Amino acid sequence: MRDRDQFLDIAATQGGGCRYDITVVQPPFEVRAEDLPPHDPAAARAFAEAFPTVDAVLEELEPVAACANPYLATRADLDVIQVGCWGNVTAISDPAMVDNGNDTPLLYEVNRLHDRFPDARIVGRVEVDCGESHTEDIIRLPGGPMFHASGWPTMDPWELTGDPRAVAAALGIGAGVLEEHDIDFDADPGEVEWADFATLALGEADPWPMAGLMTSVFRVRHTESYTRTMEELYFLGG
């Protein structure tokens, strides 16, 4: 069994995750990522251990900048996650949150986080390349509107939940800003860059582009169901 596990660890992935992150911003929402306090490794470990995709944290690796999203090349890479905790902003990047349209893991995990942090603004963005790119994006606001989109660009059917216009209005994102970012809610859903809309919802609080913010990196054992889904999704060779 150990030889089989070691073989699987080096087996090459044949799909690729481009982005799979959730960001939780608690009040005040006007915070700028560049002004956030230093990363809290203890809080990051506690967050990782409580995250529903994770069965156990096995190892803490060297910290990396928020912008240094680990590249998925082998089976072992699927069990490496990033967690950043900077004051009122917490963020996680976890390959287990990707999907090919058969489920909506990002929606489930954001809803669970909303139950834990009802006063937070929660934004999730996921993209995986399996020959074509499948995306899932969500914005959940405290006590107010939410929006979720999941699908394959240029392909039907799309899963759309909530009201993007109500979300934009609640965030003060006007028509001029949407036009500047080429976001047209009246367009075919497969032609809208929903991840750009999610990024607008984070605004200057978005930690993921930042080279100056550090994150903890953990090797984890994912739950059995998430492990099975990842291994099917990434078309592992061997």
C-alpha cells in the first residue's frame, strides 16, 4: 500500500487548477491589503484544521507570499493548501474546491463560512482547466444579497444563483466601474468574466496579488470525498 501511495504522489496531473481561493473580510471592509497586519501562523493553522475539506494537517511547509500560488504538477501537490490570516482578513487557497460542473464545492464552503462569520464579506473564485476552463465564483454579503455563478465559458447550461445587480448596488459598484471592467450582466453568462466581478467585490482588501503578505503552507490529508473528487477531476496519469 505504501508503494502505491508513493507512486500516486508522483503521478502527474493532467488537469490544472488556475485559482481556487476564498477570502473572508470582516468589518471594517474599507481595509487595504497593503495596510494589513503581519500574518498570524497560529490562526492560519487553526483555520486550516477547521476547514471542511481538510481531514488533518500533516505538515507545515515553508511560508510563501500570497501571490505565490503553488503549481499543481503531481498528485502530492493536490494536498498543499495556503492560508493567510491578517487581522480582519482571512484567506484560503485549496485545490479541493475546484469542480467540473457536477457539483458546487465553492458554494457549499462559502455558505458554511457565512454561518461561522455572518458579518463578513466572503468572496470565492475558482478556475480549473480540463481542456476547457470551468469557473465558479461567488460573492456573499452580510445580511444582504449574494451571487453565485458556475459553468463552462461559451457553454450551456450555466448555474446562476442570486442577483449580481443587487450585489453591485450593495457594494457601491456603479455602471461606470462595471463598464470599465467589461462586465455586462445582460450578456450571455458564459461571456461574462465573473471572477472580475468577484475581484471588484474584494476591492483593495484583496490579498492574493500581494507579494508583501505571507501565508502559511500546509500539507494536509483531505477528506475521503474531496480526495476522490480531486483525483477524478485532475485526470491523474499512471
